[in-house]
Amino acid sequence: MDIKVKIGTRIKELREIQKISQKDLAYSSDLDRSYIASVENGRRNISIVNIEKISIALGITLKTFFDNARFNNDSTGS
């Protein structure tokens, strides 16, 4: 799986767990709603700075963000 898709899926998963809309996440992270949508869909390359903004808006650490089986290395290099 492409890293952009992995990160976008993780953001969406965390946002939905907290029952936060894209609009509210965008406001809290000082990013545009359409940017959030395109990241969640794996269409945008997101910077670590923006991952940090989103993590802060979600009330989690970067460690928690990346502490997920989705980010473990696999034998295919995906």
C-alpha cells in the first residue's frame, strides 16, 4: 500500500473514532477541509509538519499516530 494511502487512512480512522468531521479537523489543525479530504483519499503528499498539526488537533502524539500495524515494514516494501 502506498504511504500516502496509509497516512490518509490512518487520519480518517482516528478522526472517525473521535467523531470529528473533516471540517472540524481542518479548523482545529488550521488546514483546509479540501486538503484534509484529499490527504484522507491518498491523493496528496502530506508534510510531517501537517501530520503534527493533525495529531495535535486529534489530541494524540506522533508516536501514537504512527503506532499502528499499517506502518510496520513488510516484505514487499510497500
